[in-house]
Amino acid sequence: MNAIQKEWIDKAEGDFITALREYRALKLPNYDSAGFYAQQCIEKYMKAFLQMHLIPFQKTHDLLALMELCIPVFPELELEKELLAYLNQFAINYRYPGDFATKEQAKHAIKSMERLRGIFRNLIK
């Protein structure tokens, strides 16, 4: 594992912890942030995976665009497209006034993150 890949993983793990902390907070849980950090966790794991395979990528928060880059070396990722699309909405939709994530939406984001994180951790090792 090279230094850049390790840094992506370290940042992804920080987002993982933050997503769980925000979702589980007993006082003033922030479901918008829980979903945002769940999305960020998977975005960074995908970038670590791409880095591992020396696949260049642009600055983007679009998990589906990153999925397209991953598919040539990991075609099974397409089976997780629904989860990636669900998490994608948290990159922007809930970051601005007008919409708030519910507890149920955040729960689904956390579950999606946990599944996808497990997949990428197994691939990256």
C-alpha cells in the first residue's frame, strides 16, 4: 500500500467514525451529517481502490462516476449501484437549506456505508 492510498483510507475511516457518531448521538443527532459522512467514507474508499489500481480520477463526489472507473477491474461493483446511488444524494442534497435527512434515511445511509466499506476493505486489505 502506498502513502496516498493509506491517506485515503485513513480519511475514509475518520468519516466512518464521524458518520456513526452523528447517527448515534443521544443529544442533537445530525442526520444530514451522518449521511454526508457515510457518502464521504465510501467516496474515499473508492478513491483508495482506484489509486491501488493506478486508475486516474477527477475531483468528484459522484459515486456513480467513480463506480464506472472501478468496474473494469471490479465488475461486481455494479451489483451495488443502488446503494451507491442512495449515498450519492448525501453529497449535496442535504448540505444546503431546504431539505433535511430523516432518522430512517440516515439509518439506510449508515447501513449502505457499512456494506460498501466491508467490500472495499476486503478488496484493498
